[in-house]
Amino acid sequence: MLRSIATIGLAVLLGALSPVPSHGQWVEAPGTGWVQLQVAHQRTQEGFSKDGEVVPLDELDPDAESITTTARLTGALGLFRGLDAWVDLPLHRQAFNDSGADLLTTGLGDPRVFLRAGPSLLGISELPVAVALRGGVKLTTGAFENDAETISLSQGQRDWSLLLEAGTSLHPVPIYVSGWAGHRWREENEEIARDPGPEWVFNTAVGGSLGRFEWKVAVDGLFGRPSIDTRTGFEFAARELVQVIPTVGWSVGPGAVQLGARLPVHGQSTRSDRLPASPTATLGYFLSWDDPLWK
């Protein structure tokens, strides 16, 4: 049983903490936008305990190992002045190997859809600092299996998020700073009678460019409330995770190749929803366009 439930936390992590796109808090103008294709890979034997310590994923089998590869297509498109749409579509390949058996599952994960509004939507002129309000939902089209012999690619419930974003350029210095913070309301997973509890999430970043070279360093995190077994009322330890995310890029063709990593520096999770403590490597291609698709 632990072999199955330990892998659920890995899919949760990759779905909930995808990297923040380079365009930050600047709402896309009508018809303009960007698209990013990224592959993330993680191999781990360790996770965070409820006390924040790094422990084996499966404490009964220290050699148990999870290998997760995710291809993620993310994009944004300006709909009209002051409003854009943001979509994230993940495809997971997840393996879990231990002394009992080797498991492998490949398929779609939980997609996310957001709308983002800026002050110009209300006719407010440009502000010294770019601000926006982003709201959206994580759906559950991925396969959730409550089965000891199956790896789940989905959290099994919807999440609703509301985020406040801000950012500014330090022009003429080729550096920008940005950040967002907000709240995530998570619905009950009725399949396993678990109320996962709401979470506060945040991201702050500084980045810039020099010729064809670009860089960014972000800190990304979540702090949740205890989850509850709705049948017994038992409370599980709250989920917490903070990661440092450095990224470098180089202009190639119309876009940029980006290489990065997600480095966990703090975590807390339960045995049944173990968040991995190992780094994740990322490789992607980012393409944006300023010429509107329509006039």
C-alpha cells in the first residue's frame, strides 16, 4: 500500500509547482502571448517527513525509488485589453521501483486554466508597478487510482486559486523583479475520503538578460493546513514546500532554450502524501510574440 500512496505526492508536486513563465505579471495585449514546452525529470529515494526531516520515500524499504518525467505545455494569450488566459497541460511518465515490484504509469495529469486581469480592464491607466489578479482552477482529467498496484497521476480533486501578482522592470538596467501570492482552495477527494485543506502559495523572482543570454532566480513555496480524513476526523500533518528555482536561457531561433532546476530547501508532508526532497532538472523552449494574431 505504501508503494502506491508514496507516489501520489510526487504527482501532486509536479502539478502544483510548475515553473513560473518568464513574462511574469505583465498582462498580454490582445492577440499577443507566449508558449512554453518544458520537460522536467526527477529521480528520488527521499522525501520530507511531518517533522521536516529528509527520510526515505518508503521507510520499510529504503531502496525504493521514484522516477518522474513530465512534459508540460503552457501558454498565455491576450483576449482583450487588460485580460489574458493561461493554460497548463501536463503529461507524466512515473515509475516506482522497490523490492516488491516495478510500477510504471504514463498519461495526462491535471490541467490548469486561469484568467488574469490587469488595471486596464477597468480603464485605469498604467501604474508604476505592474499588477494583476489571477484566478483559475485545476481540473481532474488525469487518472486517479486508489489502488496499491497503480501509480496515480492525479490528485483526484479540483483546486481553485486566487493570486495577486506584481512586477516591475529596473530599466535601463536589464533586470526585473516580480512576485505573486495567493490562496488555493482544495476540494475533497471523495475516492479516499480526504479533505486536503487549503494552501497559501507564493513566488518571488529576479531576472534579466544580456544580449542572447537570460537568467532568473525564483523562490517558490506553499504552506497548507492539515488534511483531514472525513470518515474519522483524523488530522494529517500540513503540507509545506519551499524551492529555489534557478534558470538560464539562450536565444535560439525565434525563442529561447531554458535550462533550470528546482532545489527543495524546506518541506513537510505526511507518509501518505510524501513530497520528494531531491532536485528536479528542467529543459524547455520559450517562444513569445508581440505581433497580434488579430487586429
